[in-house]
Amino acid sequence: MTQRTRNWLLLAPAGTWFLVMLIVPLTVVFIFSFGERAPSGGVVLALTFEQYANLPARWAAFKNTMTLAPIGTLSALIIAYPLAYFLAVKANPRWKTILLVLVIVPFWTSILIRSYAWIFLLGGRGIPALLEWVGIEGLRLINTPFAVLVGIIYGYLPLMVFPIFVSLDKLDKRLLEASSDLGAKPWKTFLQVTLPLSIPGIATGCMLVFILLMGEYLIPALLGGGKVFFVGNALVDLFLQSRNWAYGSAVAVTLVVIMLITVTIYMRLISRLGASREDVSIM
Amino acid sequence: MTKNIDHISKKELMDKLESYRKGSITRRHFLNVTGLGAAAAVMGASVPGLRPQPAFAGDIGDRVVLATWPNYHEPANFDAFTDATGAHVQVNVFGSNEEMLAKLQAGATGWDVYVPTNYTFEDYVKEDLIEPLDISQLPNYDPSAFDARYAEAGSVNGKLYGVPKNWGSTGMAINTKHNGGNAISSWREFFDITMDKFSGRTIVHDYQLTTIGSALNAFGYSFNSVDEKELADAEKLLIDVKPHLFAITSDYQPGMRNGDAWLTICWSGDGKQLNSDMPEIAYVLGKEGGEIWSDYWAIPKSSERKAAAYALINFMLDPNVNVKEVLAHGYPTADSRTYDKLPDDLKSDPIIFPAQELLSPLEFGAAVTLTDPNRAELMARFKSA
């Protein structure tokens, strides 16, 4: 067996997987997006741009996704960074493993059940009732964009913590000592040494969270009460309720294109910030 | 027909009611939400060790998959079926007929029994998705026991496709505590009060038939209208009312129960369940009209366990079993044999069996409302507005 054949054989499982589970479905969706809705639902193949012309009817869904996904990613980053920093740099090594496990523990329960718990926490008998007790009245949390944001940060925080933790954990502590020996104040050391060296982790974490958020369905459905609508929710409606597969496909293709463009711009920005492309481990 | 035709004892009835009362909350947590709750049930059922052991090895297989609506069954009946046949009942919960149809159109659902509503049968037959029923395999089915109004939609072109499960109405549930102890009586009031002192407290269904239907009723139009001008009026009303809504969801019991929501479009059985637990919640029918409906037991053509499907339907048609279903879900039965077994206070319950003059303005859903693309798109626009 030549080196070449062996390489191909080793690549075959992954290649087949990508072909069958990614390329073929995407092609089908792309073809459907030029079709029309069949009379009792589904799709009739055609060559029309009608579905794309109708995209503005889902403007609100795209707008919600394109605002809450970046806000959610940034909020998760702001909350995750100090936590990851503490775990990697400050935490007593004896406790480190236990603390890391604690970050993962929520993943042992389904996101559905965890989000359902937030319905009760954010509902009228949860946090608003506690606030009423200290004098803040009439606060509505559940079924608002804020509730969706809380659910997003809660659900995606571990995905942000781990990449940042890994890049901070790898950080050579002697660099920090060197910086300090050369007279840098702690905050300057952080800004000039720690932060730049953790950019690969930040970039990976943001990418993971952002991409998943763009396709989010469950959290807005549960905590937004059907009123905070993401593209994912619009897609579920188009395929399961109004059964307009052609229009649904056009919305899906548009979402994929928007994500490709956003991610490309994002990669450019990151590499300009100093991290080389290879450092972002998921690309 | 059945070996055991005894009425259930008073004590057994009280026990049932009590267990329903205690059990209902936990059941709801997991069954409802988006229908995704079913995933938990599926996962549980797929672990062999978690399945109940059959009393004897039946020849209908080890399971039967049921696609149904939320808060719609007495779980103890499923356990009894498993004890009797060895087949475990796997329950998938859905929020609308549209969703069920979409899943069946896409193929490979794995369902054996489902519970479609009257207005969907024509399409299921047209699309060849539904199995004609072999009545010889349903010895508990006695056509003469059923009120024809709630049974006729199960037959298309003289062929039987569905046997009646129960019927019900679609009205509204209001927490009267927040309206000076008073209920409201029309869909016009429903939308007016939502945009006024109930702002942020009202739920409409995530279901085009009932949500658009209610808005049409508020204008005095037909619940089933597909007229463009009338639909445009309904859309304008829905878009105006949207900022005042608490939620758009067919899972409205949790919100009503914990006090976040005060008013909702409501199916009569949910109305009964809410009213039993919280008497301040009233269930009323809109005087302009609304929906009257009948759900049926049916078998999708794609079922691979038809023997198990027939066995489950036949089991549920047993009046002794069905009466427990009625006590659990609170919907009226069209089966006179089951009706006779109900306790007297339920027979005269105004929510379960409303007076005829209240029922007369109600309409059965029409086949065209299921497939009309404009209604479907209107609902989607309203939700993403």
C-alpha cells in the first residue's frame, strides 16, 4: 500500500461523513430554495427567485439573531474570562480539577431541562418575586430579550471558559515574572503579555459560541415565549407549521451565507490582532 | 364486548382525581414545552433496562409509538396496556396538526398511532398517509354508541380512517381575580382587554387555526375564513396585539397556573383542568363563535407495528379505560357507553358539556384552513413581526 492510498483510506470515513451529512443536505437545501411551495405543503422544484425576494418578511428574525448572537457572545466572554483566568492562574492546583469539573457539571443535564428551570426562575414567582420583596415592583423578566440573553449566557458559558482556560493554562508563568522584573505593573503585564497570549482561546471560544448561537432555537423558544424570534425559530415554523420548504430553504441558505461572511471577516480581524490563523483551533 | 363492564367505584374515582391532581404538574413539565419534551420519553424508552417488564410475552411486539397532544391521557392506562400486552407505549407530544402533518409528509416518523383532528382527514387521505381501519381488529368499537357529529369526519369516501377519541371546544380561560371577579364573553373583549388592562398577561396559541380563527371571530367573520380581506383584518389585529402578549405558545397551563398570565386561548379540557385546580380561572366560549372539534384515533400508513397499533386503539376504546381518560383530560366523550359511566357531576359540568345554545355558534375546522398557504404565512409573519 502506498503512502497515498493509505492517506486516502484514512480520510475516507471523515470524507464520507462530510459528503453524506453536509455536502448532500446543503445541496438539497440549495436546490429547494429555488422551488415553490407544493399545494398541501412541501416543495415543488422550479427555478424561481421568488423565495429570495420574499426574505424581507423574515427581517425581524434575522435582526434578532444578528443582535442577540453578538451580544450573547460578548457577554459570555466578559463573564468567562475572569473565571478562566482564576481557574488557570490563581486557583490552588489542588482544587483546580474539582473547579473545572464544576464548570462541566451543568452539561450532564439536558439543555432543555436547564432552560426549563430558568422559566421558573425568571417567571413571576421567581426572581421578580424576590425583587418585589426588596421594593422593586412590576418587573417582567420572562419572555423578554433579556431572558433569552440570560439563557444564552448560562447555556454557553462553559464553551467560552474552556478554550480561554486552555490558552491561559499553557501560558508560561516565567513570562509574567520577567515582565514584572522589568518593572511592569500587574495591569500592564496583563494587557501586554497575558491578554495577547490568550487571544487564540478568546477567538476559539467566541467562534464556538457565535456559530452555535446563530442557529439557536431552543432558548428563544423557551425563554422568549414565542415573541423573541431567531432565524432558527423561523425555520422550524416554515418547515413544521406552514410547510413551505422552498421558502424555508431560502432562509436557511441566507443564514449560511451570512455566517460565512461574518466568520470570514472575524477571522481577518483576529489575525490582524496578532494571532496567526493556525492558533484558532477550530478553523 | 368487554369482559368487565363495572362502573368504577366512588373510591377509585376519588383516587384517580387525587392522583391526577398530584401527578399533573410533573407530567406537564416534561410533556409540554415545544414537543421536545418527548425526547426525554424517547430516550427513557430506548434504554431496555428502564422498560417495564411485560406480564407475558405478547405477539404484538415490545412497543407502540403514539403521537398525541399535551395533557391528553391518563398515564396509568398506558401502564395497564403494557401489563396486559407487554408492549410499552412511547409517547411523542406535538403542538399542532400542521406539525403532525409535516412530520408524516417528511416520512419515517416511526409512529403507530396518532390523534388527528376532524378537519385533517381529507388531506391525510389525499396524500395517502393514513391507513384505512380494519374494524374486525377493533372489537371495542361500536359505531352505534357514537354521536355522529363527532364521528363522521373519521370516514372519507365511505371508508373508515379514524374512530372518535373525544371532542372539545376552543374558548378562552381567564383569571377572574384580575377582572373584579368577572369573566368575559367574546373574542372582541379578549383582544380589547389584552390591549388595555391585561397588557402583558395574555397568551395566544402557537397554532394558526385557533389564533387566526379567534382574531377572525373578533370581527364577526367565520373561524375558517380564507377570504383575503378578512385575513388582512385579522392580521392587523394580531400585529397590534402582539406587543401586549405574554407569550405565543400552545403550552399555556404553566403560565396560567403560576400567575404570570391571566388570559389565554384555551381548549376545553385544559380549561377544565385549570378550573378544577384554581376555581378563579373560568373557561368561557366566545359568543361570536369559535371552534368545536373532534379528535380521532388513527394509524399512519407508515406504521411498522400495526398489530400493536390496533391493540392500543382497541384498548383505549374500552369504556372502562376511556372513562379514566376523560377523568384525566377533562374533554367530553362522544361514546355513550363511556358517558354512562361518568360520575353525575361531570355529566352536568358546564365546561365539559356546555349548553347547546353556547355550542351552536361554534364551527368545525374546515379542510381548507389546514392547507391554505395564506393562513400559514400570516401566522409565520405574525410570529416573526
